[in-house]
Amino acid sequence: MTGILAGKSALVTGGASGIGRATALAMAREGARVAVADMTEASAAATVELIIAAGGQAIALAGDVAKEADVATLVARSVAAFGRLDCAFNNAGISPRDVGPAGQRTHEMSRASFDDMLAVNLTGVFLCMKYEIAQMLAQGGGSIVNTASIAGLVGLPSASNYVASKHGVVGITKTAAMEYASDKIRVNCVNPGYIKTPMTDPTMAERYDALMTKVPMSRLGLPEEIAEAVVWMLSDKASFMTGASQIIDGGYYAA
């Protein structure tokens, strides 16, 4: 397949659904060979089947990004399959509902809820970058995009653990971009607003109308709209872009 990622190999975490799946499909459409990772190989395989059906090349991997040994294996297996790692999309993440009751203010939140959130959303990104960058240094360069959020740029009541994790992603992205610019490794992050995914469905069912009053475009974004930006950021077309937080939020942050 030809496209802006032609000849490149890529790794996507959280690739079983939502933004991760849409980006894996877009990567393959643009010519990349894609390692799709998620918590179970079966869930990742569903995305791989879609890629193969469209004429692309992909493998399914299982791993927990909060566990260093799992992350090391994900990167090693990607390289074993495709020979190198040109592009990485560190997208795996969880929401406040995944680690505790919804709607908790900071003083109500448990230490476990806070720690569990950071383990996936922030430490997981750090671990992925640690092993991806080591590989990219060995091969002479590469490109990384991390999934942050508008919650990495503003505060959101009743989500201090999530907000802290996503602010951390923005910070670690900027720092890594500075550290490795001379090594031909670009590191950026994408900051989605409210996107229609399985993760946001419960919140949208409860608060859609109220939330949409804060979005000038008055709708949810689609995973594919994030995927298009991520693929471009990973490609050589974005060759002078590093350390950036790309906001895609229907105008939320500007309002």
C-alpha cells in the first residue's frame, strides 16, 4: 500500500477500539505495517482483521502498559515482526470511571484511584517512550505521538486524577521532544476534546447536552478525526514538528 507512511512500521497501544482502532486503520491505509496492542490479543485481533480485510499488514499484541515487562515485550515483538519501529502512538488510557466512582471531588478520591489512573495514563506513556526511544536511537530516528487530552491543558471538576495524568503527558512529551530532537526522534501529543468512543459513552449518556454547550461546534468529535491528525504528525510531512500539543476539540479550548 502507498501513502504518507509507506514503508514504515508502527505500534499503537489501546488499539482495540475508539481512537486507537481508527488510527491503526488510518496508519495501514497510509502504507504502514501496524502492531496493534491492547489488554488482550483477542481484542487487538479484531482491529487487525479490519486492517487485513482492507489489504493492510498488521499483527495483534497483548500487554498492560502499566507493567514494564509487558511494554518491553510489546516493543520487542513489534521490532521482531517488522524489523524496526518508525512510528509509535501511545494511546492506551483509562477514564475516572475505570478507577472509582464518577463525580468525585479531590478530597473524596481514594489514593488507589489516583495511583491507578497515573499508572496507566502517565507511567504507561513513560514506559512506552522509554523502550520506543531506545529502539529509535538504535535505528537512527523515529516519531512518537502520545494521547493527552484537553484535560492536559485545563482543569475539569471531578476528574483531578485524570487531569493530573494528562497534564503529565503534555509535560513528558515536551521534555522528550527537547531531549531527542538532535537524534532525529520527534515527540508530540494530541489533545482530543469530547470524542465519541466507548470510553465517553457513559458520560455522554448522562451529560451530553450540558457538555455540548461548551463546544462551539456543538457535537462530539469522531475517532477518525483524531486519527487523521495523528497519522500526519507521525509522517515525514510533519518533519519540523516536535514538542507540540495538537488540540482537536471542536473549539472547546478556544471558547
